[in-house]
Amino acid sequence: MDHIPCLKAWAASLGGITYPLLSDFWPHGRVAKKYGVLRPDGFTERAIFVLDKKGVIQYIDIHEISDQPDNEVLFAVLKQVDPSAAKVYAAIEKADAEFELPHGGVVMYCTPWCSDCRNARAWLKEHRISYTEVDISINPKAARQVREWANGNETTPTFDIDGTILVDFDAKKLADLLII
């Protein structure tokens, strides 16, 4: 159901996958309805269907709309469906393993499209607090770290303030931690 720019952002967050992605935005939900994931309210669950080059469904992953799929599982499926792409995903995984997450000071783990992340950025700017931003949508290691801190959820923003973790944006708690 996502529109094309959203799908492009998602593909970029996966390291730039080059598989064709279907936007079922218009006509609204035609494919989702055929695949059984269109709800009566006109929305869908978060659904990923991987089809091979012959159009045969090789993988189905359906979550509540608020749940994030596990990209590592998706990479494994894509490698299995298209072994020639395995080198690309191996390079992404190697870069991920070598990346060190920042420590010390204020580190905000976020995504570009999250409204709470935008509010947190504005709040930090307003209070003249410097911080390091880590985009979990393009950094699988950071996404795993956030899931560990947030009981399996990819909750953004999540803050690491000199080793103290604050999951989600709460201005009062953030101010207390930063002694404002």
C-alpha cells in the first residue's frame, strides 16, 4: 500500500536492493486484496511477499502495521531466491559488522520519517544540545541495538546518553537526564 517514494526509502534502508518493488497505492489495494492482507478499513497489515523471477511466491511475512520486519531474515530469503545477489548482501553485512556505534555524549537513534524524531531534533536544537544521530533505517547494527534496548521493537527515537538509555521521546525525562 505504500507509495513509490516510501518504497524507494525502504529499498535504500536495505542497502539499495534492486529488485522490482510493487506499490499497491493505486488502484488502491488491488493486489493486497488478492493476497488477503487488505483490511476493511482500507489499510493493510505490514506485508512482504517475495516472488521469484517466474512470479512464484517464495516468502510471505505479515506483521501488525506497527511491527518492523527483520531485515536480516529478508536478506537470507533474497539470497536464497537469487543466489547471484549473495555477493551484494555479503558486502552489506561486512560493512555492517565493521561499523562501530558511537558512544559518549548524546546519541539519538532515529529514522528520517519519524515524527517523534523530528520533534526530538527540534527540542535538542532549541536547548542547544549537541548530539550524534544514527539512522537505524540504513544501519542494521544500530537497528539491532535499538531492538535490544526496546524489548524487540524498533522504537525511535532512542537515546544513549553516556550509557543511560531512554526509549522514545519524552521531553521531561530527556531534560532530567541532561539536567536542564
